[in-house]
Amino acid sequence: MNLLKQFQEYIVKEQLFLPTDKLLLAVSGGADSMVLMRLLQRLGYYFEVAHVNYQLRGEESEGDEMFVTSYCKEHAITFHTKRFETNLLAKAAGKGIQEIAREIRYHWFEELIAKQNLTYILTAHHANDQAETILHRFIRGSGVRGLSGIATKKNALVRPLLFAKKSDILQFAQTEIVTYRNDSSNDKTDYTRNFIRHQLIPSLHPIQPALTETLVQTGKIMEMTRHYFEEYLNLLRADLCIQVENGFDVPLNKVASMPYATYLLYEILSPLEYNLTQCDEILKAYQQKNTGAQFDTKNTLAIINRDVLEIRYPHEIPDSIKIDQLPFEVVLPWAKYSFEISTFNGFSDGVWWLDLNQFILPIDIHFSFEGKYFQALGMQHKQKISDFFINNKLSKFEKAEALIIQKDAQVLAVLPYRISEIYKLKKMEGSFLKISKKR
């Protein structure tokens, strides 16, 4: 294989970058990244080098950094190096070494291209990496997206060696006398990927000698399948997702009537971090006519309302609001509350009355309820507001949007749910604090 010629053709065919682009090349010092650097040099591309020292392999890590630094100085290449306490960062984040290493390097790369006014980040992933990735995802369980493998180009990230096998890269390194460093951690089978590389794939070669090629081909087929799959899903989403204020609605009666309804709902909701099990539970709750059933993730709430699944996003919650004169209007993203002095003109939905003889201004509105108590209207004793919320089966978003109206440490009302028994009207004549809510 003429790697240089194939490399040049691959860049043009896949429209990866232009000769005028300014590139950032991630270089570990290993054969793959050093060969990619030589190829870019041979073709005259402008690039800068980024090297990450994860400080995981002692002197070996130091040697890698010195090697890359020396090469760049010798060839007058602008280079950037950064050290991370990877072990400490992984422990602090509760993540694995490989996961945190990936996060910190790509975060740094993105900072660099912005700071240096560069166009793309290049990494030296090759065909063997692609095959290992597809096999790894297949073992863990994956659909069309996962089996598409590593993307050749995604936003600013480009992998221009995905067409080449490891043997082609090593052959080029030998022919072109490209020096490089060996990472001893790649030989260990502690990591799943290394086990796949050194144990699983070789054991499958007697069954399929061209395993790398067939896995890469599978990835290409899945990538093409994914393209049309996404096109069709986008049409379905456009038909099934009805945009409303602060979210969208999904007609469950339509979804439930379609083939593979659970999977379809998963495709609609998975970007919001709902998993397949939750989607199955949502459809079961709908079929059981469980109106009011709630399902949430970190950032959204899904509520079944008859034939509709209402998806809502959280609002930005203020810290507190002081009311020192009346009338006063509180305008929040989800509702508007009016506070005024009024004579009593009847009870109605969205209106609450408090006896002004029991307190004087100023009063405060808080949104934090932890550790606070109040005696809800009709109750004989005080209870924690958190218990009141649980008893009324409020979602976390409904809890966050509740107004805790206080006079000093005393809770006058928790709106829009209940006023305090202590501050209710004792008579119907006189002037009172009237609180009205409008959406």
C-alpha cells in the first residue's frame, strides 16, 4: 500500500479538510500519531501539535513528553503540552481512568483550537481501532448508531487514518524511518479494549481471517443505514412532537398504535436521557390509564395527561424575593403572582387569602424548602414541607417551583398548594392579603 497516496486521496474523498486549514494534531509519541505527523509534513499541511502527559506511567510518561517536545523543536513545529493528575481527577469524578482521560484531553484540545484559531483536531485512529470499537460496542449491546463505529469526521474532530490498518502504518514507519515510542500499557489486558485487541480478535481469526476488514465494512454499512434511519426518525419526530411553552407534547395514542412503540418512544426521548426501560414503563402506564404518572431525568419531567405525554424542562429558579410594599407582582417563567390588599370577595381557584392581622410587611418568597415546617390548612400539627410535598406526590420540578411565603421563620403559605392554618381568615370583614396566580 502506498500510504501517502491513499492518505491524500482519503482526505479529498471524505472532504476532511483543505490545504488552507490550520490543524491541531494530537500526538502521543506512538507509531500511529508519529506516522500521521510525517504524512502531514510530507503533504505540506500547517499543523500544531498537542501532547497530553497523563502522569500514569512514571518515567515512561516523562519520556514520551520529552520525545514529542524534542521532535517538534527539531522540525520547528508549534507544540503544546499539558500535564494532568489523571488518577486524582478520576477518583474525584468517580470515573474510570480511560473515561476521564478522554474527557480531559478533548476538553483541552477544544480550548486549544479556539485559542490558537485552528480549524480541526486530528487524531490517529486507524482501521484496527475501528474494528475493536465496533466489536466492543456489539459485545456491550448496541444499535445502528453504536455499530457505525468511530466517525471519520464529527464537528471539529477528524480521524484521517481510519482507512489504514495498523500493519500499513508500521510498514510506512519502517520505510520512512519514523521513530516512535511504545506505550507499555497497550500490552496489558487489564483494559477491555486491550483484551479485545490481544485476546478476542486473534482468537476469531481462524473463523474469519479478514476480521478487521469485515468489521470496518460492517461499520460503513451501519453508517449508511444510520443516515436513512435518522432521516426517517426526524420525519416521525416532526409529526409526533408538538412544541409547547417550556417543552413539547407527544401523543401517546399515536405512538402506541405504531410498530415497536417502545423503541419509537425511546428514540424520541433518549436525547433527554430517558432509557428503554422508562419508555416501556411510560407506555404501560398509558395503557393502564394512569393519568398523572410522572417520569423524570436530571433535566426533564414527563407527565401522562390522558392521551398525551407532556415533556417539560426545568425553569431557572431565583434565590428569594422580598415584598415590602403592596401591591406587588411576582413574574416567574412559569407563572405570575399578584399580591394586593383587598376586601374579601370569595374563594376561587388560583386565589388565596391571608389574614393581615397576623403579620406585617415585609414578607419573603423562598424556593428552598429543606428543613422548613408549616401547618397546612386543615391540619392539626406542623409538618415538614418536604413531607407535605411527598404526601401530595409532587414532582421535583413542582417542588422547585413552589413559593414558600415567609414572615421571618414562619411559613405563611406554600403556593400554589396550601396556605397555613394559622394565617387563614378568621372573619370575612376587613382588609386581607389577596394572592392571585395567572399562568
